[in-house]
Amino acid sequence: MSLNAKRKNMIRVIFHIDFDYFYAQCEELRDPLLKGKPVVVCVYSARGGDSGAVSTSNYKAREYGVKSGIPIKLAKNKLKDVPDAKFLRVDHNYYSEMSDKAMKILRKYADKFELVGVDEAFIEVTERLEHDFGRAEELAITIKQELKRELGLTCSIGIAPNKLVAKIASDFQKPDGLTLVKPEEVKQFLTNLSVGKVVGVGKKTEERLNEMGARTIGELSDIDIYELIREFRKKLGTYLYNAARGIDEEPLVEGESVTQISRITTLKKSTNVVEEMLDDLKSLCRNVHKSVIEQSFSFKSVGIMLILDDLSIKTKSRSLKSPSTSEDELFKVAKVLLEEAVAESQLLIRRLGVKVSELVSSKGQDTLFKYIE
């Protein structure tokens, strides 16, 4: 086999499929009269009225500044002069049914399939296409046409030699987009994009990278790996160094890719007194731990999320020395994080959440907690 043939056989063809404004799109399909109107799908809190947040909105609503995560009251204020705007309550059962049908179609075309969430998935088509990127766009068009014909759904597809670049590419031409990034085009595709486009780079990391002189991914690639590690520690620093070069060897994980397990609750009253939140914290930890055990995971990171009275979000997390399955340790760390967060904030807390991440699967192994009642 020639050197070029060997290189070709090492190249993967990965699709990232992201369904456009999925919840709102599902609602438009259920009620065609919604088409062309601003549609806002909301998560209402237990406090009643318009308390809660926007889950998603269609592109018509986004023209008025209505985005995911903003308070429902703010969204209604932005659309107060739009008489045909529609505010709908989330219907997870319906969206799950639509998602199941869509994913069944995607699975037909996949060598490997990874479900990321109800509205997105990765598929690998390397063997189907015999490592040939020249046939990838045609296959993507076929998939998009079948989804539209059978379900009425549109999606945006990114095609690349790895998951990282495919995910970035799927966001490049929304909605109903299709972006193909061949292996030799990766550097050119990434170089002028904002560092905020790198998967996993949040607002704080983006701001720090900007301060270091990296506003684009190309500028990020000019930063020495040791400088990135000094600033962000080994794990994140190494990831940023590789991501800036479009390097990602992460395989597709068959089935659903679980990256974290979390639970959140609305407090009976807003407070910044830790003792008044301990019962809720214990309940959240108990529920998270139950899900961890049921899915045969251990966790190496514990985090909390606070939604404050001004509806801003504050998060804190801490890595453990080794993976754990202990509910006591989960609660202990979460309590410390809550105490630290309360000390750092002057605002009252209205919602409290607990999460675990850096999950390690223990399926097929006899772990200690299996024998404890």
C-alpha cells in the first residue's frame, strides 16, 4: 500500500447533525399556523405566573432579541408589540417522540452513531464512503432531504475529519445549513473564527484568551502550549492547543453520550442562608447519586449552579482526587461549594442545582456499591 493510500485510510468522515431550533420547530410542525410567527418555548417554574426561562425560540423571535435562557418576563417584554407572538410550555414527551423518529433515520446511514442530545447527534460514515470526502456532501443532502420529506424537520450538518471541527462546522451556516470541511481545509476554516467557537470555551475562558491576544482561533494557535498550560492547567491548556489546530482523535461513543448528570430545583423562597438550603441540597445530591448508580458511573467532578434573584447564573465546581461513587462525598463537596458561592455573592438565590461530571463508566465491573444496600 502506498503512503498516500495509508494516509487516506486513516482519515475519518464525521457528520454532526444539529436540528434547527428543535423544540420550536416541533411546535410549528404540530401547528402549521405558527409558521412565520415568533414562537417561544418556555420552562415555567413552580412559582407560577411568568416565572421561568426561555428554553428555545424560533428565528422570528430571535429577531426581537429573544434567546434561550432569558427570563420569560423579559421575552414577553421584548415581544409586547408583536400581537401574534406565541409563548408555549415545553412538551418533552412530544419532542422526544420526534427526536426518536429523526435519530432512526440518521442511524440508517451511520457506520457509528452517537446521540448527543434530543436535537443533535454525530454519525461516522468513513466506511460507507470509503474515506472519500468527495461523496460526503451528496450523502448529507440525501439525509437532509429524507428528514424534511418524512418528518418536516430541517437541520444543519457539519462534515469534517473529526468531531470537534464537525460540530463547529454545523453551526457555521444556520439554519438548514451544510458545511463541508475537508482535511486539507481545516486550518483555513478555523483560522478566522472567534475563539468562542471552540467547543467548551465559555465566556470567562474566551475573555482570558482575548486578554492573552487570542481573539481568533488562528491567534490561539500562535500561543505556546506551555503558556496555555500555565494559564489553564494541563487538561484545558492541552485541549486548547490541539483544538486551535483542528486536532481531535475522540472516537464516537455508540448510543447516548452522557457527559454530566445534574438536577435543579426552585427554592420555596429566595435566600442566601446556607442552612435554609441544606434540605434541598441533600435531596438534589440524593437524586443525582441515584442516577449515577443506575447508569453505572463514578464521578470525578462535583459542581453547583445557582440562579440568583436577578436571574444571573453562578456556577462553581471542584475536581476530586479520584473517581467516586459516594453520596456522602458528593454532598460534602457540594455543601462547601455552596458555602463559598454564598460568601462571594450578595444576591439571594432562587434556584439551586447540583451536577457531577468527568464520568467514568463501570459497566461490566463488580464495584463496591453494588453490594451495599
